[in-house]
Amino acid sequence: MFRKKLKALFCRRCPVCLEGDIFERGMRMHKSCPVCGTIYEREPGYFLGSLYISYALATVFIGLGMLVLHLSFPDLDLGLAVLIAGVLFLPFVPMVTRYSRVVWMYFDRWAWPSRK
């Protein structure tokens, strides 16, 4: 069951039925699961928790970028390295945002399964 949930998470599927798409396309989300009808946004401000996940993912990505830059160019100025790592992260922002919402929904359904 864990493998099936993990695969559904990476494919951005509904956390309840593991089949319905969460996103229509791009950043546009379905209001509810097209397969089982589960409402994705349980309350106003529901996705505020996903910001913490997004922040953690961005920190890891930029930190790894900084490490690679430091190992490749040890004499590079720290400010310039941060700027380069930040610019290299920009194309990944939509992906990080989508996955942070999906991870938040899976965590929320695991932590509070009885909430509608």
C-alpha cells in the first residue's frame, strides 16, 4: 500500500482514491477529485501548510546548488554564489509549488483522516 501511495503522490493523484488528477494543467487545480469527488481544499487557507514544505524543498535545492558551486569554484564570492543558485532554482518553482501542495494533502489526510 505504501508503494501505491508513493507512486500516486509522485504522479500527483488524489490522496484518497489514488486515481484522480489533482491538477488540471499547469498550476490550475481541480476543486475536487474527478474520480471520487474528494474536495481538495478542506478550508480557507488550507494550503498554508504547503508553504513550509515548499520552503524546505527550496532550501534543500538552493543548498545543494551552493555546495556544487563551492566545490566547482571554491574562490567564488558567497553573494554571487547565492544569486546564481537562486536564479538556477527559478525554473523549478512551479514544480516545487505543485509537489508541496500534493505532499501537504497527503500528510493532512494521513494526520487527520476523519476530517471531510
